Amino acid sequence: MRVGTAAAYAARAGLGNILAGAWTLCRRILHKMVSKGGVERESGGHAAPSTLYGRMARRLELLEAAIEVIRREGPTASMDEIAAQAGITKPIVYRYFGDRAGIYQAVAERYCADLTSRFQTAVSTSGDLHANVVTAIDAYLAFVQDDPQVHQFLLHPQHATRPGFTFGYHVGEAIADLLRQRLEAASRDTTPAGPWGHAIAGMVQAASTWWLVDPEVPRVTLVRHLSTLLWDGLDRTTA
């Protein structure tokens, strides 16, 4: 089956469902990667509302400080730098996030939610699948353009010891799972689902990293190149 056919299967699966599935799986895996700090509780075993609210508000403040450091330092942002930005000691950062993996989880959740909203808006504005693909790619590249260092932080987490623990890997797995279901429904060989899923997810991520090195290429041009490759496939574009 040609690359263009793979893209067609992905489109028929529903771009909105693919992105929603990727986000759901991403959250599930990320939550397994970190240990959570305790929350003060009432005698009945439930978190005291005022305590929980205050802790959440403080955590959001520290998250903003972490993002500011990441925007400045990129993937190499350290816990010491985050603590200094927030004007606190490093043990307090650990109290709220557990460790560096906890920082990664918090940043990933915030930006994944934002991207999911962008993607859902993109696919809800038109019933044309090709237009949806173009708009969704543009939404992702807009995120890269707005927050290039955060994008690199999410793609290259320093805490991950194996490729299977990275955010990008699990987005690819989610897309592969949906492609696998579509192939099974069509009585097709499901073997290519894995590489196809990761190729589709990785294509835009890798191209966006290249774009940060060669930013003179207009975003609209890069969107056109990527959507053409994904939609039409290599065979048709190089024939």
C-alpha cells in the first residue's frame, strides 16, 4: 500500500478522533511516569477544599515560572533555574512536582490541552478532510512558532531513559492504534500500522524542528509542503 493510501486511511479515521486519542493516551502514560506529592486532608480522608485550592493556585504559579525558564533555556532548563525564577528553594519545587518528570508532565498537560483545543477548532470549521489536514498542520506549526523552546522541551525530555517514555512516541502509538483498527476493518495487513502511525506523527514534529533551523521558509509554504506529502503520498508527488 502506498504512502498516499496510508494518509487516506488516517483521514477516514477522522482527524479529530486521532488527535483526541493521542491526547488521552498521552495523559495516561504521563501520569504513570511520575509520583504525585501529598495533599493535606480532612479527617474524612478528602482534601480540604481551601487547602486544595491554595495548592493548585500555587502550583500554577510555579508552572508559569517553569515555562518562563523553558522559554529561555529550552530542553536544558534545570530545577535550580526554575526555583530561582520562582524565588523559592528547590525542595519546594520538588514538593509540588515530585521531580523533573513531574515538571515535564505539567508542561505537557498544559500544552497538549491547548493544542487539542486548536486542533478541534481546526477540524470543526470545515467538513472537507483535506482542509482539516491543512488547518491542523498549521495549528501545530503556529504553536512551534509561538513557543519554539517549549516545543523542543516537549520533544526532548531530559528525564526519559527509554524512547517509549517520551510524549512524541505515545502520540505516534495512538495514531498507529487507530490506523490498525481501520486496516482490520478493511481486512488489510495491519503490520504497517506501527511505522505509519509514527511516520505521520513524526513528520510534522521533525519538519517543525527543521523549520526552527531554517525559519526563513514561510509557515504557509511549510504547511503546503507537509499537507501535500501527507495527502498525496510520495509516489504521486515524485512521479
